[in-house]
Amino acid sequence: MTNPIEARLSELGLTLPDAQAPSANYVPFVKSGNQIFVSGQLPNGPDGLIKGKVGAELDVNAGAEAAKYCALGLLAQARKAADGDLSRIRVLKLVGFVNSTPDFEEQPKVVNGASDLMVEVLGDNGRHARSAVSAGALPFGVAVEIEGIFEIK
């Protein structure tokens, strides 16, 4: 029997990346009871990290696209934490950091790229609480970083 979440990813033309190893002194996720706390994921697109400041080099749509790649990284980590079964996952909360200019005020629209993807892939299990905040700079100059809290059912 095909996993319905994997089938949905395929329908959407999406492929999850391999769960990335951390780039510093932290772990990619921590399981506590039935919760998974996933470290911030960077937007690793087909051509590498998506870099730039939203409101300067990137517009809202480009920022939202970067956020989608963060969401794919989050799902890859959650899948690994759930022993390969995304059908057991529910998103509880996302926290999005947007590398944006001081006058940029549309961080929620940028982070919608990740939120929309979670709902597209997981349905009601993708609906979540969320924060979307501005950052003056992010690691490696990336446009967005998103962390997540998931529940294993």
C-alpha cells in the first residue's frame, strides 16, 4: 500500500530532500514524548541555497518560494524522526525568520510559502500555529529560515 503523504508529494511534483546534517553544534531534531522539535531549515533550492534580502534583492513571491524549500527540509527531518512515515505527522507550530529590509512588513506572506505547502501536503494535519518575524541577517545570507514543532500520532 502506498503511503498517502508520499503519494500526495508525488502528485504535487515534489520530492523531499535528504534530511540534512547540522552545520554547527546542534542536532537536526529532538524527540520528546510524541513531539519533534526540528531545528531551523534553510532554503536549499535546485541551484543551492536561496540567498538575498527580501525587500531588496528578492520580492515577496521569491521569498515565499524560498520558504517552500524550508518546508520541504522540515518535512524531511520530520519523516526521519517518524521512522520514515509522514502519515503519522501533524504540524503544531512553525517559526519563520525572514531576512528582510528594515522597512519590509510582509513577513507573513513570505512564510505562507511554507504554511501553504504544509497544508497542501498534509491536509488538516498541516494546519498549525505560527510566527513570522524579520531578521537583519541569516546564516550564509539565506532569505528565510524556518523551524518547526511536530507531533507524532
